[in-house]
Amino acid sequence: MSASRSETAKALGPGADLLAALLDGMDAALCAFDGDGVITHWNREAERILGWSAEEAVGRSGFAGWAVRSADADDVHQRLMAVMDAPGRQVHEFALVRKDGGRVLVRTQSAGVRGADGRPAGVYCAFSEVHAQIDLERSIALSEALFEDASWGVVLVDVDLRPTVVNAHAARALGTGRTSLLGRPLGELVVQGVEELEGALHHVLAEGAPRALVELWVTLRTPEGERRRCWRSGFLRLASPLAEEPVPLGVGWLFQDVTDAKVAEQEADRLRFRTSQLHRAGSAAAECEDPMEAAATYLDFALAGFADHALVDLVEGDRLVRAAASPTGAPGPVARLAGAGFPVRYAAGHPALQAVDRAGSVRASASSEAWATERQWPREATHALCTVLRSRGRTLGVVTFLRSGTRPAFERPDAVYAESVAVRVAAAVDLAG
């Protein structure tokens, strides 16, 4: 150890070894100068960057003649030592010379050191390669941008799957504040789909991130009620860069709300399928000699993916008579009932009677366990859509489509499709009459 360093160590006493260990363990290169510009400290990171060992560096007067070009030596020395009498830190960029003769651009942060009497006693200088510093700054800038201005949701969860950081976009998508979700189970906000979400997070913690994006359908609990959303999600496993072996810190979850696009895509697929079914039904019905068989054919094609049961009631005088129906209890084709059929005992206000009175469509859903039985429908029926059969300006009857509780309620687009089917069924029924 050089004389200058020995004197510093002597002044520090027992703390000298601890200081040396701390300096050598730092990730940043560090050197220190006394008041005369003589190097007193030089850690291992400084040796790694420039190639000069502590034994070669400590005791030298500045960088002149070995770690900096002669033309730059005075300027570098003045800028480094000027901070000794200035408050705060100063940042500079210098081109230093490696031991092998190569040059490296470093960014330095230097500050003055004061002695026990408060007078300037030297300078310490921390430095790193500029490209490494820029990479670090980019990483920090990216993190800040993701958590402030990103146009997709970003949520960091810990190993217990509790959110630790939520950006503004994610908070809006979840219908909560950025801090109110922190540390809370995801199940407090996600009513349905939380099992799939937590399963994906567990998989990432155990196996790593999936190669492709994942689309998750969830139902959120919000002050305005429950909302069904689709999130296109990507996941990243977070590990500590400071540990010798990768230690999971949690998962980074990035997502975009693609509900509108998915709904539009589903509607387009549904429309294409239904249009195809109507076309196929028309081709099949054209081969039927019996018009009522053609009517049943239209309903068979309409039921696929649309409803569980179909009933056809025709007007005879002031009553409705059951003419055809799909089987209950098991899937099967719509069949024409033998004989003249039998009158149905619909009570006043029955959806089928409403459809006849309005000459339109009526939608209804179960309000009690006995709802279907009271309306003369199969017990498992939970949702109904009754559509009038009209041909040549006359009401011929009504067709009823029924869904069980495993299907969603009928909506307006469903009524439009049912009316398209009813027009074809009514034409066949009229021909049979």
C-alpha cells in the first residue's frame, strides 16, 4: 500500500478494512483524490474498466501520463479538482485511456470531501462507461413511461399474486385507483375469470413467460355493476438481478382491453354462420315435397348454435294448436305432430299470445322455478323468443325458440335472426295450408 493510502488507513483506524471492502464491492467504479490531487482510493470496478490495478493507481498524481491523453490531462484535472471548493455534485464526461492503450468514454459524478475541520480535503469520483450509464437511464425511463403514460395496462404482482404497482391505464381498466388495489387479492375486483388469471400468473412464476399472448375473459365488479371484458395479456417473470441465482420477485402483467374488437369479431362470425345456415336450409327445404317438412327443415338448421328447442303453434280460429316441436330431454329434429295437433293451454299474457297480438317478436326469461312449466314449455327452458309467422298479410301462428340456463338470454340480434327464419317457415306453412 502506498504512503498516501497508508496514512489514510491509519487515520481511519479499524474502519479502513471495512471501507476497502465496501469500495471493492461497489458496482460503480470509484476513485478518490486528496487535496493535492493524489489518488488515495481505487476500487475493483475502476480496475475492470481501465485495467489499472489499485497498486498501480494509488499514489499517482491525477490521471496525467497514464490514464488520460496528454492533451486532455490539464482539462480533466482542473474539472475534477474544481468540485473540491464547489457545493453539490458535478457530472462530466471524459475520454480515459485503458492500460492496453484503448480509450473509453466515461461519465463521472464527483464531489468534494471535507475534513474534520470542515475545510476541503479532497475529491471522490464515481464513474462508469457511458453506454452502461445510458442503458441504465433507458431502463429507468422505460419503467417510468410504462407506469405513467403507457397505452396498455401494466401491473406488477408479488409472489403471493398481490399487486404491488399499477399504472394509470390498468387502474382505469380495473375501475379502481392506482393505490387502492395494492396488496389486495385480485378476486376482490375480478368476479369471474380470476381462476384463469391467477393460474396464468402461477404458471409464469413456476415455468416462465408463455411465448404467445393470452386472451382472458373476466367479469369485473365496479361501482356501476358487473362488466364483462376481454384482456389480451402478456406476462414476464421478474427475477432479482442482485442474487447469485434467479430469485423470483413476481410477475409483470401487461394487457390491453380488446373487448370491442372481440365482440365485433364474434358478431361477424355469428352472422356468417347464420347466413350459411339459412342458405343450407333453403337448399334442403327445396328438396322437400311436403311443405310442413320444409318448415321443420328450416327450424332444424336454425336451432344449430342458436337454441335448444323449437315449437310451432298455428292459428286455428281463436286458439293456437301445436303443429310441430323438437323433442325434449334429448336433441333431435323438429317433428310434425301426428294428426291435427292439440290446442295449447296458454294463459293470458303468454309470450306466444303477445307475439300474435303484436305481429312481432317477444323475448322473455325465467323469473321463478315454475316459470317454464306455467307456460307449457319444457322444464329446463330458461329463456324464450316467440316470433309471429306472417304470410300474405295474415298471421298463421307463432314459432317459439327456447334456451336452457347454460345459454345467455336472447338479445335483439337473435330476434332479427329468428324473424328471418320465421319468414321462411311461414311461407312453407302457408303453402301447406
